[in-house]
Amino acid sequence: MSDTTLDAVRSIIAEQAMIDVAEVKPESTLSDLGVDSLGLVEIVFAIEEKFDVTVPFNANDPSASEFDISSVQAAVDGVEKLRAAQA
């Protein structure tokens, strides 16, 4: 895992959740951080823009998508998989 990917995803989530980035731990779930469904959409859009990737539309349902956004670490892993697939 790239620390820069983790840092960027943490920053995106912190901004959307309106919390300090220090509160965003890899093991945190988005619900732990107070992210609602609209916040989730905003996070997905911000991830797509930041990393120039396309997140599957059903990312909020890990059982139906290859991109899991159930936790901060899962989102980071998903971003890195998408970026690797582009390479």
C-alpha cells in the first residue's frame, strides 16, 4: 500500500466528514466517521477525480462490487487495484 494513496484517501474522507484527518484511521468504517449516503457519493466522486479512476456504481455494497468502500483501508486497496488495472 502506498502511503500517499492512504494519505489522499484519508484527506478526502476527512474533508467530506468534516473531521480532522487524524481521526481517519485505516480500520475506521465510514459509518464510524459519521459519513452518510450523500457523503459516500461525494467521497466516491472525489476519489475518481483525485486518482483518475472510475469507481463501480455499486461500491457501497462490497458483495456486489469489486470496489469495497466499507472501511478506509478497503477504499485505499480498491483505489490501488483500479490504478493497477489502468497501468
